Amino acid sequence: MPLFRFARKELFYSKWNSLLGLLAVVLAVGTTTATGVLLSRHEWRMQACLTAKARATEQGLESVKDRVAGAMAALGFDVIIVPRGQELGAWHAEDGAEPFMPEAHLALLQQAALTTIRLPVAQLRQRVKWPETGWTVFIAGRSEPPAGQTGALHAAESGPIPPGTVLLGHELHRGLGFREGDACTVLGKPFTVGKCLAARGNKDDITIRMNLPDAQALLAKPGLITEILAVATRAAWANLPDVRKEVAGILPQAQVVELNHAVRARALAEVNLAKEARATVELERRNQAELARERRRLGLWLNALVVSVCAGCLGLLAWANADRRLPEIGIWAALGMRARDVVALFVVRWLALGLGGGLLGLTAGVALGVWGEARFLAQAAARARIPWAGSPAPLLPALGIAAALTALACCLPVVAAMRRDPVRILASR
């Protein structure tokens, strides 16, 4: 009789033994598959949620960047470089700047590869009596920023001032009644009011601004300036020592003063908020990864327990079947049937059980894993169309388990039986 036909008859001959063996394989394979599918789907969903949260965080941070850019635009020049001999107490008291330094210092800064400041411009500022009005004012002449690099500055800080034109602070044009386009005389020289500035709440409100050559000629300070204005880069925010160190390496005879701490504090707070938001998302990602590893370890132990129990049951079933069939095995051996043919008969039988149980276990495991993840682990807000497992990886160990269990279950008892003497087998039974 052909081997496979003989194995089919052998399979249906021991129905209850075959059915119990099939259930053991289905349980082992189904548990392993369901665990892998459930964990894979849950991890995929968690990664999707974290990705969506990170995307939403980045979108929120874009608005933070816009607010920071707006704050820095309103900030204007926030770093001022003055001669080392300048008395800072008098300077902060707005008494004007008395020591002067060469305008050539500006060229040294512009030519250097600076990392802490940018857009340096020279300014000549002096407190004077405006004889035409009797007011005490500041006259400030400022050089032009490099072309095309004024976008980060407040509108009142940027833009060239044409020769013969002045910009009047809020208190000056409000108190003296000047309007844009009016003619005015400053220290005996005629000028045109180019712009009436808005209130800023500081000495700028009583400052007459003009371009640097006009101020140098008006104050008789050719080639001299009182200070250099600059904008701190993002890397130098709240880090004035780095600015001082870099400037000192280029202009050792100068000192650095920082202004506008309130606006800078707000900008730094928003930048720190962005860092904290990214750190929170990353921390949650690491926590979820650690929880996933813990779930994988728990699933491994659960699978190992179930597979061990099923393997023991299969071994007992195979041994019981071989022991019950021992007289038949003895007769086959006495009739000259080769041991490998007997082993092949039982191997085919158990491999058929393993294949059938494996397919049933895979089907049941996938269905149970998908249902269990959607029923117990998925949040309603996070439901999405996701792959059943993301990869066929959970199937491979399941099929391997089925093949290993059936091969182990059938080979050991049959080989042990075939090593016994057929005469003693028949005599004992």
C-alpha cells in the first residue's frame, strides 16, 4: 500500500488521538500568532499616534517661530559696543556718550566672521541743546545696514535716511508740531522732516535721527562714532559673555552692553517651550518603546508556557499512540517492514496534523489578534485602517513551532518502539 494512503488510513484510525493532537497544535500556533499580531498592531498604532503627535507639535512650533521672529523684529538692535573708557553709569542715565572711537572699527567687525552678532552699524550720538527750539535733545547719526539684510529689524531701525533728512522722535514732533515734509533747522543747518516716529518710551522719543555723515558734519566729529549697534544671533541669546569674548578678540579697546532684556526673555521662553515640547514627545516615544519591550517579553513568556504545555500534551499523545500500537509495530517489524518505513508512516501522519493545525492556528490567531487589539487596546480616537500585523514575521515562528512539535512528538516514541525486539513485544502483548 502506498505510504500516503497508509498514513491517511492511520490518521483516521485513531480519531480521538488525532483530534487531541490537532487541538494541541492549533492552541500552540494560535497563541503564538495571536500574541505576535496583537503586539505588532498595537505597536504600529502607537507609532502612528506618536507620529501624529510629533507632527502636530511641529505645526504648533511653527507658530512659535513666527512669534519669536515677530519679537525679534520688534527688538531691533539689542547689542551695543561702546569705547572701553565710556562710563556706563552715565551712559545708562542717558547723559549721552562722550568718548569716541574711529569709524574704522565698524569695518573690522563687518570683515570678521562673527557668530554671536550680525548687522553691525555705526552710530554717533550726542546730547545737545537745540537752539532753534530751546529743547535738549539727542542727535543720532547712523550708518546704513548692509543691503538686503534689514529684514530682521524693526521698521524704525531699518532703511536708509537720505542726506538732508531727519527723523523726529515722538515727543519732538508732537510737542513742536512738526509734520512729515516740513522744513526744520538743526544747529543752523536746514533739514527736511522725513518721518515722525511713533512713541517708544525711551530716549528715542527726544532724538533727532539722521544719516551718519550729516551727524558727523553737524557735530564736527568727522570719522568718529560713539557706539556700534548690532543684533545678537540666536546662538548668543542670553549669553552675553560669548558676545563680549568675540568682540574683545576683534576690538580689545571696546566693551559690550546688552539691551531689551524683557523682549529677549520672552523670545527665550518661547524657544525653551519648543525644546520642552520636542523633549516631551521624545520622552513619550522612549517610554512607549520600553513598554513595547516589556509587552514583548511578557508575550514571549506566555508563548513559552503555552507551547511547553502543548508540546507535553503532544508527546503524551504520541507516546500513548505508539504504546497502544506496539503490537502492530512488532508485527510490522516481524514481517520485515523496515524501521524507516514505520517511522515515515508516523511522521507523515503527524506532519499532516501539524500542517492542518498550523493553518487553523494561524487563521484563528490572526482573527483573535486583530479582534483583541481593536476590542481591548485601541482607543476610539485612534482607530485607523492599519495592516493586520505590519509584516509576516509572526507567521514564521508559528509555522516553525508546528513543524518542531509534530516532528518531536512522532519521532521519539516510534524510534523507541522500533528499537525493541519484535518477539518480546509480541510475547508481552
